[in-house]
Amino acid sequence: MTSLPDQQLDDQATTQSAWRVVVWDDPVNLMSYVTYVFETHFGHPHDRAHALMMQVHTEGRAVVAEGGREPMESHVSAMHSYGLWATLESPG
């Protein structure tokens, strides 16, 4: 059996326990607006925001943020205030 370095174990535990904000495709919002929201609210660079918007558009959904439950609940609420359809996805 191989042993993983402590940092790698910490990273895996963090990833496994992260709550996710999922933004869903809708027929209402313009692609440019969704990109703008991802840039302004999450601070994603334009290219990343555009890529996430395209994932929402082509795949129907995208995970736009991961972290602890309370901050992710706040992000979901913020997405709703922007008029986007978003949900919270539990870890594992």
C-alpha cells in the first residue's frame, strides 16, 4: 500500500467535503449576462466565466463554485437574485 503525502490527503478530504453551486440552463438569460454574473459575483476571469457559461448552455449545467455549505448557500441565493436558476449540491 502506498502512502499519500499529508497535503494530498488534506486536498482530497477538502474536495470530498465541498458543497457545490450548480447553475442550470434557462431560456431567459442572455449568454453575455450569465458570463457577466460569473465574472462579477465569483470573480472568475472572463475566459473562465465564458467557459462556464458555455458549459451551462451546452450541457445544461455547470458547477461554478465549491466550498463550505454556508458560503455556497449564499452563492445560490445570490444567483437567484441575479435571475439565474441555481441549486446547492451536497458532497459525495
